[in-house]
Amino acid sequence: MPARWAPVGRLALLVYSVLGAGSCVLFAVSVPAPQGIDLGRIFFWTAITLALAALPVRLPGGVVAHTTTAPLIAAVFDSGLANPFAVCWIAFVGTLELRDLRRELPLWGTLYNRFDYVLSAFAAYVALQLTQTSVRPGDPLGTISQIAIAGIAFSFVNLILGVSLASLRTGTPLSRVWSISVSNVLSGLVALVPLGWLMAEIGGKVGLWAAFLFLVPLYLARFSFSKYAETRELFFGTVSALSQAIDAKDGFTRGHADRVSRIAGAIARELGLSERQI
């Protein structure tokens, strides 16, 4: 069976661990089914998440970024939802992408991505519950701290699982995947956390229709991610084209610039420089 369809080695260990943990969480929050399930609110947050998942941004290093963090964080903070049941199922269904429906990914890849979000959303919910008793009503600093802790829990699980998969799948060191992809858009991804909390507040106090308006800034955030990826790809493509043009002048020097680049990178790693500097 091709490696594309059957993960092996450490990749298999990671994939099956995430699939097992995610399945256990989904089963635990669903059996028995909670009381007071609001299907309308679940459908709303799922639809918002699906709309954002339909426009992924492929970053260098094999990492795919979305702006789905915001509606998932909103679902975590939405007091009208029967959580953690609701947010886990919103994360599982709402993050489906077009490439999943087109079967561009193997089944294990689709399930891994879904359970990545389930575990991330569940981690945020647990963090919220653990800090609930420590935040007094009307305490702005306490609320900000709670948002930060829930956001850190979500982002940590989501990014670690995503970067780890990309590293093992491409054979690229973890630090390099992080430095060339996530580190450059991390501030934008983190900014989605307070935006998600604000969506929940607006949706609860004004109405869900008002939360729908947040799609505009979320699509703008997605646009900024895509422009970063395109600019970086254009820059490296230009440098590569110039290098190949110079090498083509003489058959004896063909590939010289690429070899120098690889040797320079190896020397820099031996000197202990970070992947971001390299």
C-alpha cells in the first residue's frame, strides 16, 4: 500500500495516537447526550466554521492555516451551547475542507485534521472550566486572563499537532517547519482568539446575526495570510530563477549555487544558529 495511504513509523504513531485520543474525547462528550442541546446555535457556528474552512492558506513547510480558530473559540465561550458536546462536534464537522470532500487527502489525513481541532477545542474548554471559579463577574483583567489561557490551550494543541504532522510527513526538522511557516503568521493566528470571544459576546447579547458580520474581518485575516505565503513564494522563486540563469551560462557550474546554499545551511546548523536565521 502506498505511503500516502498508510502512515508508517513515527508518523503512524502520531496519527493513530491523535485518532485514538480524539475518538475517546468525542465519545466521552457524546455518551450520554447532554440535556438542552440547541441545534440552531450548533448549526450557526458549524456553518460559520465551514465557510472559513473552505478557504485554507498553504504555508511553506507543508502547514495549512485557517481562520477557523475564531468561531471555535466563540463556540467555547458561548454559554448557550451544551459544551463540551457542542464545541467538539462543531470542531469535527465544521472544519471539513473542500479537499476532504474531493478525497485529495487519504482518510487518515482527513481524520487527523478533524481530531486535531476536536482536541484543540476540548483543551480550550477544559482551560475555561478550570479558570471559571477564579474569575469574578465584571473583572476585566480576569476575563482577559481567561481568554488568554483558553486561547493558549487551543493554539498550543492545534499548532503542535499540525507542525508535528508536517515535519514527519515531509521529513523536515520540526524547528525548520515552525520557523518558515508558523512563526511568521503566529501573531495573526493568536489575534483570532480575542476575536472569537468577542463573537460569542456579541452573539449572546445582540444575536447570532450580529456575529455573522465578523466574517468580514476574518476573511481579511485570511487574505493577509495568503499574501504572506504568495510574497514569500515569489521571492524565493525569483532568487531560484536568477540562480539557475547564472548556472546555465556554464555547464561546469550548473547547480553550484544550490550546493553552496546547502553547505552554508549545514555549516550554520553546526554553528548552532536557529532555523529562522538560516
